[in-house]
Amino acid sequence: MGDLKYPDNIYLVGMPGSGKSTLGKQLAEKLNADFYDLDLCIEKEAGKDINRIFSEDGESGFRLLERQCLEDLSRIAEIKVIATGGGTPCFHQNIDYMNAHGVSVFLNVPLEIILERLLDQGTDARPLLRNKSATELLGQLHDHFQLRKSHYMKALIHLDGGAISLETILNGLASL
Ligand code: S3P
């Protein structure tokens, strides 16, 4: 592994609760790279949290800001891991942008496992998923996944399962 050359940008994509931030931090540490959470960058840029962006600027305002922050982060000249938002690859052809500027990794976690994690973590900070019963939440996850999967499938590396580990991601990157 020591001789591997990593791309400047490694983008983790997948549904909310698929482990993008958790695994992204581990991956960045392992590669001695920087870690960025796209949602946090968007909040910093907007000067308000995601819920307020959605309520004041609408989803379309959020998606514009998301694209702008994706470009801003991608331009930083260093090796980095970027945890994107669940919807990021599906708007403004962001998945094509990511594939042109680095490597995208799709964390394809079964929705039933995602549901458990979201019920555990809570959905207050996720405007598209908040205030729902478990049944409604699972329905919403299925609906989103149906709409999103063709975009996720364009990621360059696909990792499947409920127990994707740092090692799995490193093996995926090594297979490029
Ligand atoms: C979103 C997911 C969120 C955040 C925003 C929209 C989505 O990120 O970007 O609430 O469209 O699924 P996480 O995937 O980190 O929850």
C-alpha cells in the first residue's frame, strides 16, 4: 500500500447514515490526508445550519450552495477525503464533476441498516427526513434511493453491505 498514489480528491457518496463521515475521517487519518464534511462547509459558507438553509432558501438554494462548496473544496491543492451529502451526486451533475476531479466511492448500505442508524442518531439535523415515524422514514429512504441510485451507480468504486470497513475502502482504492 505504501507506494500507492491516491487521487487528490476522494469523495464518499451514499445515502444519509451510510457512514460517509465516520469512514471518511478514518480514511483521511490513514492516508495522512485532510478530511472535509461538505455539509459543514455549506453551513460555514451560508452562516446558518442546514435546516435554516432549507427553510429560508429552499432545497434549490441549498443545492446551489452545495455545488459551489463542492467546487471550492475540490480546488484545494492537497490530498483530501470529502464526505458528501446524501443528495450531492444527484443534482447539478455533481457525480460527473466528482469523477472528473477525483475518485468517487459509493457506500451502498442496506436501507434497513440505515434506518436503524438514523433512528439511533436522530434526524433533527436532516430536513428531508425529520419528524417522521419509523415507517414513514423507511418509505422516504426507499423513495429517495429509487430516485438516486442511477446517480450513485455512476461512482467509480462501489462497496456493498452493512459492515463496510476502512480496509474495504482501502482495497477498493487499491483496485483502481
Ligand atoms: C441530504 C443529506 C444530508 C444533507 C442535507 C440533504 C439529502 O447529508 O446534505 O440534509 O439530500 O439526502 P447526510 O447524507 O450527511 O445526512
